[in-house]
Amino acid sequence: MKITDVEIYQLGERASPGSATWASNSILLKLTTSDGTVGFGEAVPTLRVQPVIQSLREVERVYKGKDPLDVERNMHEWHKHDFYMPMSFESTTAVSAFDIACWDIIGKHFGAPIYELTGGAFRSRVRLYLNGWYDNCVTPAQFAESARKSVAKGYTALKFDPFGDSYDYIEEEDLNLAHSRVKAVQEATNGKVDLLIEHHGRFNPNSAIMIAKKLEEFSPLFVEEPIHPDNPEGLGKYREATRLRVALGERLLTKEQVVQVLSDNLADFLQVDLTNIGGITQARKVAGIAEAFGVEMAFHNAFGPIQNAATIQVDATIPNFLIQESFYDCFPAWKRQLVNDEPKIENGYATVPKRPGIGVEVNEKILDKYKVEGQEYFNPDEPVWVVKNTWKNPKERLCKSDSQER
């Protein structure tokens, strides 16, 4: 069996008038083998759509004609040819997409879901925390209302970024507002939901320490990326000065980087991403490394339904699983339609699919309908990594309606 055909899909919806402006981008990879087996993978799109697509074409030159069952050999071959792979996000996400697609093919070839081929089921359901639920939330009251709606769906954990447009340094006024937002969410959920505080890796150590001391009373399950990711010394300072549990990993690209982070005791939970760590092959190795350090896994999972399905397959097999990020209920409808609205989520848990491969079937009509070209939408007023319409000018934060409520 050989990989004979490689197709790359840039998917999205038009975001605003103008040329080549697209929102909700996804980059999917479709591999077809000599016996007609099809596998799907996914790569990271975040303001890198065109470079990532080009990187997929580069990886294609190594993988095309190879046996998809040889996941270790094929990845090793790409590592040999790409001189900058350990430093290149575009390279690691491209090879990750190929690896995921190969595992999808492997499962279909043997007629089994991936978890049955990689150690068997440690669990049949995966606990989820919801992310993306607080779009358009600015005031504490708005956060509270959205939190109530999310809990009503059955979720027992919510992640959110309460820091508005603060970046690097946080002013006292903004710190107090962040505290009010977190308090509103905790009160709205009657203190029965785990809170996970997203920092998006955007603060200097002194500001992050101020935040930790301000939010400590809420006992969050973890705080995510409190320090700029290129400042490990600052994260060490944070760890010495605070008591909150830290999760990070979505911007780690290699298992060697994971070893360094864990050896330096910089994280309590690990959040590597299947779509940039090296797919299922490397994610399983990383989970084993984390297990050796006594660290649980909470994979980053923010992009699309292929990533989501593949990640759940890995979650099913590992003993050191903590919780899984999910945007699924906040996806645009077409992303759910792409995989026929699978896997189902009930009461904050995803049931691990038993179909062969990654466990979902791709509706190729959706691939054709939402295929786009060109650069993705860029909003100079709100970074692409924040949840929509939560990055506001300080003067806009406390609107009249919220002031009246208080």
C-alpha cells in the first residue's frame, strides 16, 4: 500500500467584503492510497494558512509513494530532510497532518479505531471543558449569563480569558475587572464548575504574579500559559512566587522541548497539540514522557473536527489523562456538518467513537462547498487568538447596561 494522491483543502467562510478575506479557517489534508483507502489530517491555520499549505506540499514530496503504515520511518525521513524542523511551526504542523491522516488510513486498513491499535481503551468517555463559550462577553454580567447557558448543556468545566485587551502588563483597573469576571462566572455556576483561566501566554512575570495572587481565591483547576512562551526564566519566577497550577504546551513543537519544560518543573499539566507536536505518533510519546514525570495531559484542541476526533482517540488510551479542551459546541455549523456532527457530546463528555481510523466519516460535499483560497481574514483591532469580540478598549469595557445592573 502506497500513498498515491495528496489533496489539501483550505476551508472557511467569507468574513467581510474584499479580496481573500476568510474566517473560521481550517486546513485539511486528504490522502488516498493505492488500494483506495482515504485518510484525513488537519494542520494549524492561525494566521499562517498560506505558509502551512506550502509546507504541506513540501512534506508531500517525502510522503507520497510511501507506505502509510510506516509512520515512524516516514516522519524520520522528513526530519532528515527538513533542516529547520525542530524550530519551524510550519514544518511540524504539516508533518502532523500527514501523520494523523496516515493513522486514519491505518485504522481503516485494519478495520479498527486508532485506540484499539495503540494500547486499547483506558476509558470509553472523555471529560471535556468548554472553550469559546464567552464570545461577545465584556461585562461580568455577560460572562455570567454565558456561563449559565454553558453549564445548562452539561459541562462541568469552563475555560475563559478574563483579561480583555491587556497585553504584557496589566493595569490595576483591568486586574480588578478580570477578578469581577471570574467571580461572576463562579457565582453563576454556584461554585460547582471547574474554572480554567486562559492567559494566552501574553504577560510579563510581574503582571502574571499579580494576577495569580488576585485570582487565587477562586482555586482554578489550572491557569494556562501565564507567561510569554519565549520567557522560561520568567515562568520559573512565576512558579516560585505563586501557588496556582500551570498548564501549557500548545506552542511546544518537539518531545525534546517537552522534556526541558518538565525537567525544569515549569508545568503541572501538559497541553501539547496533535496538530503541531507531530500528530498521533509524537503525541503518544509525549504522553509517556509526561507520565514519567507524574504530569497529566490536557491536549490543546482548538481548530477543527479532524483534530478533535484524532485527539479523542489518543485520550482514550492514555492513563495520565486529565481533561480535554472542546470548542465543538461553539464551532460554526459547517465544521460539525463536515463530520456528520460526531462524536456526540452528552453532559460534558464525548463518547469515544468506534468507527475505524479516527472514528468519524468526512462529508466531502462540505469540503467542496466551503473550499476557499487566499489569505485569511486579519483584524488589526483584535488578535486572531482571542475569542471573538472580547478584546475591547478600556473605555468600552463597562457599558451603561452593566453599570445599571450593578
